[in-house]
Amino acid sequence: NDSGGWIFVQSHDLISLGYCSPGDILQVRFRFGTGYFTPDPSNSNGWYIDDFAISSTGHPVGPYNITHCITFPLVDPPRLSISDDSISICAGDTVSLMTTILSGTSPYEFHWTPETGLSSPHSANTYAFPETSTTYICSVVDYFGCSDTDTVFIYVDNVRIYVDGDTAVCYGDTALLTSTVTGGIEPYTFSWYPTDGVISPDSQNTRVIGTSSNWYICTFTDGNGCSARDSIYLDVHPLPSAFNLISPDDNDSILVGTVNFIWTQSEYADDYTIILNGDTIGYTTDTTFEHLVSECGFTYTWSVIAHNECGDVSSGDFTFYTYSCEGPQVYIIEPTPNAWSACDDQNIILAISDSDGVDDSSIVLTVNGTDYTVDGAILSFDGETLRYSPTITFTDGEHIDVCLDSACDIHSNCIDSPTCWSFDIDLSPPSVWNEFPSGTIDSIPVYAGFNLDDSLSGLDSSSLSVRITFNGDTFELSLDSGLIVFGDSFSFDISGLDFSPGDTVYICVNANDSPDYCPPNTLDTCWSFIIAPCSLIANACEDIFICPGTSVQLGASPPAYNGTPPYHYIWTTISGDTIDSIPNPTVSPDTTTTYILTVYDFHICSATDTVTVFSEFEPISAIELLYPPADTSIPPGPITLYWHSLGGTSPIYYNVILDDSIIASGINDTFFTYDFGCDETHFWSIIAYNICSQSIPHCDSIDITYIEDTTLIYYCDSVIIPSGYPSDTIPFHTFPCEGPIAHILRPTPNSYTSCNPETILIQIDGDSIVDSSIVIRVNGIEYTTDSVELDWSEPYLTFLPSTAFSDSDTVNVCLLSANNIYGNPLTGDSLCWQ
């Protein structure tokens, strides 16, 4: 239609020839070549298709007459979308790349580039795990060869951490550990593990207090949640360990000469310094050292210091003595001077030494005035040790005096003077007296105690323990847990123990004396006391029945007996509410309530009793007058009045009031029937009441003395009238008894009419005639106000026949019924005429 234009296309393109319809003439020209032509090229410009064969002609193809049209689809190229434009991952992580094709025609071909770091580079979705930050391009080609691309940038967060710092430190010193990080984005967080001894476990650099060798790991996390870790081993060099001196032992006595100093090995020590009387006498890497001690009868103090690179540790001091050089040296082994022994066969032992030897025959030992020489039985000597073994046992409290009167060496060098001392014998345990409480006591005790002493070697107070036993339970006390000491008096607080009246309590004391030799003498004694049982009785009296608004006094008079005054009272409800703390409180519960009386006497004995005050009676809350409602008109005759009560305990009694007079009293029904006349007005109401009987017992400490019975009447003072009438009495009315009166207006009885049609007209007088009650019969056919022939327009009833009467017809008419609104029929018989 000469409305085309040039379209530039490529091979295999699908070309739309525009809108066409059957009957159109279409001419098409094809030109092969390139270039842009304006205006359209001439007929001879280019190669053309003629009859679908290529030719060089000056004519277009066609014209062709279009006979039908074929609809080709409009191809919508694909639109590709990758789920994210950019993604951040940690080095070594894998992320899912998802694509969405919004259009195009399946099937689709996908290609991701670069393919490095992809699990499926020729799929719509693939997993990516690049080692470095990479931009991935996804291309899609659909069925028609249409294509689209989208890109996603993956940022690879490659974080690194290097831990450096001190690798060795002495025990207790502080090492500095540092970390250097590369990569990542802020904010950074750091965490050192383990945290023991780490001063700043959440810092990039920290100090560590060296207590043991360990690996320390620092974990670094950047703002992307990517983390890296590195570790360092810290070698903690310990101080020399503690060690002990062995020989010469503390307070040891030795002969002058070369002394071999010996001590235990100090772990981690490199060498030792030996100190004698404050002076350094040598160094060694061994645990022994020999040194000449030449002064007789001298006191020496020695110690050793262990060394290593981290410091020094000292052994502490030992003291030893050298024997005198003049004659034998005598040392008391046991018992020492003024000591106490708990053995009745206590041996006396001395050390007698001399470099040249001791002459046994020169030894004379005096015990309590008796001289003994070495005989191998009572007194023996083995060259160094002199032992006295008594043949007669010592007695309790005996004082023993001992003297070594003579001892010489083999060269007759004798001791300068006798060695004398004394000791004592203690064979009896500590004694206890003034135990309290004891026997039977009337009250639960607060304190207990006793006096305790040992007149000989003395009391070992650390051994003292007290055991309290009752009801199968045992409690133990010591000087560290509850015992109070004043001289030889010991007491303890027992108020916190859960004693009860009737309990038998046992108190046992265990204590040792303090001898210096032999096992101590032990006291293990017990006493008991009994707490008198309770006999207290509480009396809350008997259950009470009360009416609303009544107050009642609780409890017997008195409410407690058989205990030990004074009494303490607590009245509570069964739900736990406290009522009062007096003997006989006054209450006035609205509902049935159980009260609990708890009584405590002087000895904390307790007794309980309960009393229930029943308050179930409910007065009538209101009377609702139901029928007849206010200002209602109803038919005369027997009329039933209806009402009902709201709430109230049965039985409920009613008085019926009509025109201020009681026409019925004490009835239980909620209705009453009474005969009423015509055209009357009356006022009615109801008086309602119910009766409550209350019973209040009175008790002494043992039994009920009398019961106070009372009857109370509760009148309802609220009357509800549903219509909201503003009075306690309701007016109502009865219908009048007269019915309507009908009058014939036309045609009058026995008259003739020449009207055609003739209208029948009746006048009906009375109160509000109910039109549906009107029935008239004309020539045997009954008509109502629903009939088209009959019209009622008060007070006139008009009948217009639908078919005119015939000549010489006799028309018979009867007004059969017409009622007023009160249901009263026509006065007199039916109104009939001709």
C-alpha cells in the first residue's frame, strides 16, 4: 500500500512485513548490500528477489494478493540476573552463585568466565572458590539465539597473622607477645588462648606472666568474620625448687672435726653456696660439702643457697653444736628438763660421748635419791647412750629428780659438774565439772557449758571437741566452731538447734592433756538433760453460724490451758491471713471462713485449734415486678401477677400488696391470681423477705457453756420495674366491658331503592374498632375488610357490590361482628335487615 520502508536485517532474521489483511496488495523489494539510503533507493539500485529468486531487476516483487495471514511469535529476549552484585568471602571459603532468567525461551545455554575457581562454569548455578578477588561474567543464550549477561564481583578476604615475641622467660616474669596482621577489613578482634596468665587476652599484643611452658595461640578475626591464627611457644624457666638441709640436723650436737654438710637436691639448680655463721665457706654443684669445724662447745648456724639463671632459693637455717673438749660430753635425750610424761615406765636417756671413749664404771646416775651404776638391767650404756629403765612404775603426779653425778673418759677426764634436771608424771586425763544444763528442765535452753582443766601437764585445747546428740542427730563443736572460752569455763550457744519439748539431749566432751612424752591421757565423758514435754491445749470453741452483719467473738474463755503462761496467741485464716494476736478477737466475715488459733507458751510449746464461722445466708438483693407492666390495660377477670427475686437464701416469703392492702402474705410462689372487674385501675407491689437463724456457742476452757440462738428477718428494700416506672408500686388498668353499637344509615329496613348500584352504609360507634374483626353478610355471602366490596373508614362501614342488584331483588344484610380493641363484641345481637 505504498506505506513501507527499508529494514536493515542480517541473515536468518525473521522479518515482519507489517500489518496486513486478506485482499491487500503487497510489494516487497530486497536489496543486498550495505549502506544507509535516504530517500528510498531507486528501482535499479541493488540486487532484488523476484519470485523468490535473486535477480537484478527494476521491479519490486509482486504485487501479490494476500489471501490469508500467519501469526508469528514476538520473541522476548532473555534477561539474566545474578542473585548478588558483589559478595565478600574469606580465603578458602566457597560461595553459591545463583542466576534467575526473567524472560527468553528455553532451553538456555550458560557460560561463566573466567572458569577458574568455579565448580560448574556451564550451569545456571555454580559454586565459586576463587583464590583472589574476581569478577565473574555469566552469559545466557536462549532457543532463538538471543542472549544476555550479568556480572558479580567476589571479594576474597585473605587475612594473615604472624605471632612473635619472647620465647623464654623466668618463672613469674612477664613475656611480651606481639602479632602482625595483613589483609582483612576493620574492625579487628583478637583472642589469645589459653588465657591463664595472659594480661590482655583480647588485645593484638599482650604480656604473659610465666608460670608454665606452653603454646600461646592468637586468633585474629576481621570485620567480614574471616579469621587466621598463629602460635608461639613460651619456655618458662623455673626458679630452683625448694630443698631441705639434712645433716647436721637442726639442734644436732656433733664432735669437732671435719663435718660433711648434706642437703637434698634442688630441681633446676645449677650450683650451691654454703653459708656457715654468715660466711661463705664454699661452692659446689653437688649436694654435699666437707668443712673443718675446730671449735669445741661452739654453736654453728648453716644454710645453703641454690642458684640458676632465674634467681636464688635459700634453704633456711639449721643450728648445730660441737661437743666440749674437756671430758665426756653429756646431753639429755629424754625426758628433757621440766617435761611431762604420760608413761608410768618412762625411760631416762642421756648421750655421753668422748672422742677417746667413756669408762662405763665411772657412770653414776641418781634417780629420786637412789644411785645407780651400769649393770645392764636397770642402767645400761652402749658406748654412747645411757638408759635408765625403772622396775617400779611411776605414779600419777610424781616428781622425778635426776642427776648424772659422774662420767669419765678412759683417760679419767670427768665431767666438770653433775648434770641434773627433773620431770613429772601425768597419768590422769583432764577433769570436767559444773556441767549445765542437766536433769529435767522446763524450757528449751539457749546455752550449755562446763568447766574443764588438767592440773598436771595442762589441757590441750586444740583436742577439745563437744558432741551434742538428740533425736538421732549429732552436732560437733570445737574451739574453731562455736566454743566460747573464759579461763577454764567453756560454753556454747545451742539456741539454733531444733530442740522440742520431750527431747533427751546428750552432751559429750572429749579432750586430751599435754604430756611431752607418750600418748596423752584422754577424757571422754557425757551427761544429758531432758526438756519437759508440752501439755499446752488450744481451744477455739465450736463452729458458729451467723447472719449477715453480725459480729462474733472467737475462742473459748480462756482459749488456752495446761501450758506455762504467759501465752502468745495468733489467729489466722486457713488461707494464711493474720487476723489478730489477742486471745478473743471479734470478726464479721461475709463468707464462711475457717479460723486457726495457734498458741505458744513460755516454753515455746505450741498448740492449734480451728473454728469455722458459717456465713452462708444471703439476703434478697432485689424484687423484679414482671407482669402486668406499668400502665398496661388488660382484660378484666382473673389476672395473675408475676415477679421474681434476685439472689437470696431459700425459702423466700412474699406479701402481695394491692392498692396499699395486703391481699396475700407469706407465700413462696412468685405469682398470684386475683379477680378484677371491668374498667378499673389498680396499683400493685411485692414485699419479699427471708429468715436467717444464727447459732453462737460460748465455751469455757473445757466445754460449751451455752448456745446463743437468734432468728433475724431480712426484708428486700429494692424493687425493680423493667419499664423504669419511678415508684415501688405499678399501676395497671382493666378493659371496659361494653362493645361497639351499630346504626343502619341506608337503605333503611324494608325500604325500596332505584339506585343501581345501591350502597349499604352502617355507622359503628365505640372505642377503636379492630377492622379485621368486621364481618358483614350480604345475600348469604360474607365479606371482610380484605374484600374489595367493603370499606371501613371509622365510624362508617360502606358496602358497594361488585355486581349491581337486579330489579325486584330482596337484599338480606347482616352485620355479623365488629370488636373493639378490648375484644368486646357488638352490643346486642347481630344487626340484620332487608
